[in-house]
Amino acid sequence: MDTQEPMTWQQAHTLTLHLLQGQQTQLEEMVRLQTQEAEARIQLWSRQQDLCEKLSEQQTFRPREGGMTGLPRMTKEDDVEAYLEAFEQAAMVAKWDPGCWAAKLGPLLIGLAQAAYRGLNRLEAQDYSRVKAAILYRLEISPETYRSRFRSRKGPKLSWPQLLVQTLRDLSTQWLQPEECTVKELVDQIVLEQFLTDLTESMEDPGGRSYERSRTRTETPPKPTI
């Protein structure tokens, strides 16, 4: 019976260096991703502050309804959801009448968001909630989108506990929309999700085969014996 030769000191030293280098590479990649995430959040925060400051300045002369807002227009690099959130925060700081939000937002939109806005009739285009819903629908963003993001694996970019908790809070709020639902409706949403999950899992037999595959195999008549 062959016996494995013991590892020499040189081999052990080389292996240790190799492992350390691999760990160092992983650590550097993690730091890089975390730095990028932090920089992105700082940029978003800075943009939100810029919106708020510009709106605050406008309070001194009360801009005309539906007139130029002085806000930065949406860019291709902007996350549409984040931009709408920043717009809402800035509008509340400026104490605008919610009835004029849609008219002020319209000229700032580009791309698919602008197309969704233009697709509304004149009455709908004056309702900010309808405008926002149309934009999110055009971008295929719905409560199901947020539910999927909430349940999905987050990856190393959200490895900071504080950042992960805040992300989960944001996603759960966008998914469940607690401000628009009663407690019973919230419970029903969670129960429905778990019901669908359990129902899917129950379709798997102990061997890991799907129910349909198992049923097909059961219903297949046996070959006649000779």
C-alpha cells in the first residue's frame, strides 16, 4: 500500500504563501467593491442634497406653476428609482403643492421615463402618482421586482451590516408598501408568498424529482414480459 511522502518545509512554505496571496486578492477585491458601493451612495446623497438646495433657493421667489424648476435634468447614468425618490424629497423640502409635481417632473425626464410620461393623456399626466406608476411599469419595476430583490442573494457589495440592513428595509418597504396597506393586507402578502414557496417545494418528491416527472413515470405502462 503506497504511503504519501510527508510535505517538506519548502513545500509547506510555498503552499502557505499561495494561500495568503489568494486571501489577499479576495480581500482587495472585497475592499474595492465596498469602496465602489460607498462612492455610489455618496454620489446619490450629493445629488439629493443638490436637488434640495436648489429647491430651497426657489422658495424665495415662488416659481410659476409648471414653469422651469431649476433642478438638474435626469441623465443616462441616473437610477430612475433613485432620481424619483430624490425629486420627491426635494419637492417636499420646497413645500410644493403635490398637484404640480407631475408638471415639474415631466421636463426633467429622458429615455424610457420620458416615453412613459408622454404616453399618458392630459389628465393622467397631471397626476404624479399616475406618472410615477407609468414610469415604473415601463421599466418593468413592480412590487414583485422588490420582493425578488429582497429574497435574492445580495453578494459582497452589500457585506457591510449597516448597508445590508438599510437595503433590506428599503426593499421590504417598496415591496410591501406599508403606508398604503392595512396590517391584514400586509399579512396576506407575506402569507401568499410563503404559500407559493411551500407549494412549489411540495411538488418535489423525496428523491428530488419534480411532481410531473414522477407522475409521468408512474403512469407509463410497464413493458410486457415474455
